[in-house]
Amino acid sequence: MQITDYELFEVPPRWLFLKLTTSDGTVGWGEPVVEGRAKTVRSAVEELLDNYLLGEDPARIEDHWQRMYRGGFYRGGPILMSAIAGIDQALWDIKGKRYDAPVFELLGGRARDRIRVYQWIGGDRPEEVGEAAAKKVDAGFTALKMNATAELQRIDSPDTVAAARDRLAEVRDAVGDDVDIGVDFHGRVSKPMAKRLAKALEPYEPMFIEEPVLPEHNDALPEIAQHTTIPIATGERMFSRWDFKPLLESGAVDLIQPDLSHAGGITEVKKIAGMAETYDVAIAPHCPLGPIALASCIQVDACTPNTLIQEQSLDIHYNKTSDVLDYLAKPDIFEYDDGYVSLPDDPGLGIDVDEAAVRERSQQDVNWHNPVWKHEDGSVAEW
């Protein structure tokens, strides 16, 4: 068996899908994308496949990963690691289909029978969160996530802290104490504001605070951790085990969130999760993306003992034109029951991609970019 062909499809709302084909007709799917940089990642995928993989045996996944990563003098970062991630997902999909087994069976077998998931509420500038939270709980979800704030100044006014506190209080009042609530700071918050916000939110016992500071300021996390008992989560903008190494060594993080479409794919995230386990740190893969990324996450979750919960993007505020299930021939594969999703039985990534829908929607003009926010004085704010 050899890798003989590939196609890339940019589809709404903001995803890039890879179809990898072998000499015997086996197809593997991957989702290599950086949100808002799909065309850039597309070029990187083409370069990697043309230079390293066409004509090669798809079964040599570790060797291919090492060649793609180490074959270039310059390595790492969101673009190259996302390109590798999507290719890696497709290679595992092919391997699972070749051996007629879900990927998790090839990675040691199941460590659980189902995966808990959480549901997003609110938006980038969160509002009406109480009502939204109640509806999601009524739909069966037992864990939610919301943004803490909109843009903030480096040192902002007391009313911005009070507004964040009141929103979380509203959600807690709406759902009670038996529902978990993750609060995403989204890297919008400076160190001094993170300390103030964490103190204000603590009485409402969030499941975690996510990205309390930008990843380039992870050295501030030990100090922030000293100011709160809320578990600290981060990692969606970290791209390899080498990025996670100093974070884990700092002892300041309780939950890491590598992205299966950004952090080197199934091969790398499985290694990152193993590193985290040695530091008694849980993993909750980041995934506000499409069905192939989610399927890849579930395969890793299934065989990873320190997985806590899984993000998924059904009905997320970004998915206005297309949603996760729109690209699946069997959408019930992601049917949620009592806040959990079952492990797939089908081989490979466990999903059946609706190729006709992918081809049709790839004809649309997809040019998603995140907004550029500005403060009242005209300076650029973190989104």
C-alpha cells in the first residue's frame, strides 16, 4: 500500500479537510487548520505531502511524523504543527481501516466506555448566559463553558470584574451546583486582572479558568495559582510536547488543552497526555472545530486515562452557516446522552464523512477571520 493522492477542501464555517488516498483505494480524512489561516495551512500541507509522503507506506506513522517535523530546519508553531496534525489524523484513519479497528484499539485499547463533553454558551462578548445555560442543561448536558469577559484593559475598572462575577453567578443560579462550568479567559486578561477575576469568581466554583493569560506569559501562572483555588487550564495555543514541558514542570497548571488539529495530531497529543499524567495533570482536548477533529479527539480520549472532559462545537457561536453534523453521513455517531458521547465502533476515526456534502460546500467562498477588537483609545485589544 502506498499514498498516491490527496485533496484539500476548505469548507464553512472555517474548516479545512484533507482526503488522503492509497493505492488500494483506502481513504483517510484529516482536519489540518488554523482558524483564520486555512489557506496558509493548506500550502503547508501540500508542501509536506509532496516532499515527504507521496509514494510512501501510510502505515509508518511515527516515521512520517518524525520526517515531517525534523525534516525541516525550522519547526514547530501553529502552521507547521497544524499541517502535520491533519496529515497524522488521516494516516491513523487509514491504519484503523486497514486493520478494521478504531484507532483507540491500536493505541492500547479503551480506558473508558464513554466520554463526557461540555457545551458552549454565550458568545465572544457573553450575554444571556443564564437562559442559555438552563436550555443546555435541559437538553442533557452536565458541563458548560462560557467566556469570562469581552476585551479588557491591562488594569480595568471594578465594574468589569463585577460584570464577569455576575454573569457566572447568573449561570450558577440557573443550573445549580451539580453542573460544571468552565470559564474561558481566552488570553484576553493581563496578570493583574487575572488575579482579581479569579478571586471574584471563586465563590461560584468554576470547573476551571482557561487561558488566564496568553501562552507567552505562562511564566505568570505560578503567581496566579497562588491567588486562587480554581483549577487552571491552558494549552490550546501550544503545539508540541516541548511547548508543554516547561508548563508541566512549573506545577501551576491542573488541566491541559492541546488541540488535535494544532498540536501535531493523534501521535503527538497522545505523548503530551502521557507527559501530563506523570505530573498528575488532566487533559481536556481543545476542539471548537469540525467533525474530523472531534473524532480524532474522541479516539485519544478513549485510550487516555487522564482525560477529564471533551470540548465539542455543536451549536457554538462560530457555526452559523454549517455545523459539525452537516458533513457526516451518519450524524448519530455524535449523539450525546446524559452529557456523554459513546465510543465509536467503526474502524479508523470512526466517522463516515459525507464526501458529496464536503465537495458541494467547498465551492462556497470561505474566508473566516477572527475580529480585530480595539479599546476605546484605539489600541488593539486581545480577542
